[in-house]
Amino acid sequence: MDTWTLLIGAAIGFALALFGARMLVTGKAPAGTARAFRTIRDAGLYHLLFGGGLLLLVAGTRLPGERTGIVTAIVAVMLAGVAVVRFRPRGKSEDRTARRE
């Protein structure tokens, strides 16, 4: 893998993790992000877990060891899985009993 793609991936992962951490610390989120999630905590953890997973995935390609890449990839997928299952953005809820005219 090219170094520049790893640097871009690491920068995106770092930005996501920093964005999530900032939401968790301040308790504030941009309006669009706040609307998409049930709570600010969910939004912060979602971004923090995805950012951390991406950073692990990038780091795993460069860290020494035979199985380092595989182990970090598994941990990264687990972090993303927790983010998607537990802290995912809520979908657009429609009132299914309402009549459309």
C-alpha cells in the first residue's frame, strides 16, 4: 500500500476520533450531527470508535510482527461493529399511520 494512502487514512481516522472526543468532552455537536443521533454521547462514541478503528487499521499495516496486521484488523472491525450496532445514527422515522395526501 502506498504511503500517501496510509497517511490520508490516518488523518481521517485521527480527525474522526478527535471529533468524537470533542463531542464527548464538551457535550456539544454540530446541528446536523446532533439531529442524526439519539444523544450527543452516541454521536461522540460512534465517531470515536470509527476513528480509532481506522487508526488501528492503518497502524497495523506498518507495525512489526507476523500477525499484527490481522489482529489490528480484527480489533478495528470489532470497533466498527460496536459503533454500528450500538451507537448508529437513527434512521428517518416516518409515522406509518399517517395518511399521505
